[in-house]
Amino acid sequence: MQHAGAAAPLKVDIAEKTFRSAEGVTIDALRGLSFEVRQGEFACLFGPSGCGKTTTLRILLGLDQAFYGSYQLPKGGSNRIAAVFQEPVLLPWRTVEQNVRLALSPGTRDIDLDGLFDILGLSSMRSLYPSELSLGLARRAALARAFATEPAILLLDEPFASLDERTADKLRRLLMTVWSARPTTALMVTHNLREALLLADRVIVLSPRPAHVRGIFDVEISRQARHVQALDDLVSDFRTKFADAG
């Protein structure tokens, strides 16, 4: 296992990742997983539930070092990784603003975040505590915390899971708005095909476990043009290329 800084994209080359089940059986999670995310690109890692998508993010976050292979982060990425998880993980005794600013280094905790809070619709909620927020608003606070650090790379692990579709769709569009205003290299895990096609520049398609890359689907129309019919067409094109993946 090794990792190093890279001037250009995020690069992943994991030869093997295994783990033991509760019954003591060795499970092959990843095998021959190799892909890259271009600098400034928003990519989605798409595949069936349980195929190893979250395991891959845990490796990139340094939370799982028991694997064979390597990865390279964008320049400065080892110190400037931001992550958004399925659960917001906000400190209940801190306000929204305090939770966001805690992610900043001590020397930057007083920077102006008005624009970020405005984009995410949190300006009037900065003094609220997590217990006073709906789950959707808590997810917005988690996004604000991630983008406040101006990360070299942003990793997202199904951040809109468990939300109703109306709330999730609103948050997806807010994510694109703030990402456009504060661009960074991003990799998002999802098993929701329409979500991947709505958000991504490219969709990295994984096989069932042990995961490897089946192929890449380039989304070649602008995000502004990805209305309902366009997404239906993209889904059709995707399923033609990857007949049993979505």
C-alpha cells in the first residue's frame, strides 16, 4: 500500500482488497481496480450495492490501509481532502456555523463564508443547532463544511441516501451550484443511475464484487441541458452500453 501527491488527476490502482466476514470467510472486495479522475472533473463511481464503492473511498481517505496497490491524489490532496458521508455527522453542541468553521485550519477560521451559506440557503440558519435542522438541511450543512475548506479533492459517499426524492433532487442541484462556484476535483459514490447521469462529467462503472472497472460512460451534454427527457435518453444509452449494470 502506498500513496503520493500527484500534479494532475486522482489515480487509483488497487490490485487487491480483501476482508474477513463475521464467519471468518475471506471476501474479495476489490481486484484490479484502476481508474483516474481528471483535474477539476466531477466523476461518479457507479455500481451495485455492496460492490466495493465505499471501500474504495475509505482507502482514499486513509481509513483502510490493508490493501495491495496504490493511489495518487491531486497536488496538496493529502492535506486537503473533504468528505461528505451518508450521514451529516454534525456535532450536536455546535451551531451550524461552528460546525462548518471547525473544518477550517486555525488560521482561516474567520474567513468570509457568507457566499457559501447564501448558495446553500443556510444564511438564516447559521445559529441553529443540528437538532433544529431537518435531515435535508443537515446535509446542506455537511456540504458547506466540505466546500469551506476549498479542498483539492472532494469525496462523497451517497450523500443523498435516505432522503425523499424531492429533497434529494433539490440537494443535487444545490451541489452542482456550489461546485460550479467553488470547483474542485470530485468523486461521488452512488448506486442511483439517474443521479450519476445528472451530476457527473464521467461515470466510472464498477462490476459486482470483487469490483473492477467495467467501463467509462462520458456524459457529453451540459448539465443545464439534462432535463427529464435528456436524462431518459442518457439512461437508455447507458443501458445499451452496459446492459446489466443499471
